[in-house]
Amino acid sequence: MPLNLSQPKRKNAISLTPLIDVVFILLLFFMLTSSFVPWRIVDTPLAMTPDTPKPIEEKDNLILTLKQNDDQVWVEGQAVSFSDQSRIQSLVTDHNDGIFVIKAEEGVTLQTLMHLADRLKLNGAKTVSIANAFAMPEKK
């Protein structure tokens, strides 16, 4: 019986090293060429001076003044917290036939203003309006 000294044919394995090298080069390329921009606040000027202020009908309007971004609104000279649910509910029930006019002073963000508008709407306010801070006369 003849001796068979030849080894069986092995399939050549595909090396993953070049593939991994290409993936790392692409990853490095995208990391170095991308720019990461930090989130910014959109500046929306809520307090702008109009050319001619329009007169406002006074029925049962309630002017709510936002002075800062501290989750407090000023109503008739008193500060009311956004978290004071019972006080906001009583304001809405007392003045629900009128317009809730939100007046924002300079420096108040749009998010604070919309947070107050959402609170009023969730408590049943029918009409909520955003006013120009310098055009609105103070209610006396």
C-alpha cells in the first residue's frame, strides 16, 4: 500500500484584518471631519416696540406678566408660581370669559412663555394671547 504523504487541501481563510483597518480609517475620517455644534437657545424677541400701538378692548382681560425665567407670573401685583395649581385654576375660573394676555419682559425665554400658556390651557382657559410687552398698558 502506497503511503500518501500529501496533505489534504485546506481552504484559505479570509483575513478580516484589512476589513477592520478600513473600518477604523473610515471611523477616524468621519470623527475628524464632523463638527459638533452645541445646542443653542433660539432668540425670539418678545418685547419689540411697534410703530403704533393698537387699542385693546377691555372686557374681562387678565394681564399676566412674566418678568424672569423663574416659573413665576405676576398677576395684579402678586407673584403666582406655575406650580400653584389651585391659584392658577381660580384665575382661570374667575376670568374665563375674557382674554388671558401674557406679557413677557425682555430676557424671558419662549419656553417659559409657552409653559405658562400650556398651564392656562390645561386649566380650561379659552383664549390665551401673547402681547407685545411695550405696547400693553398696565391695568390699574
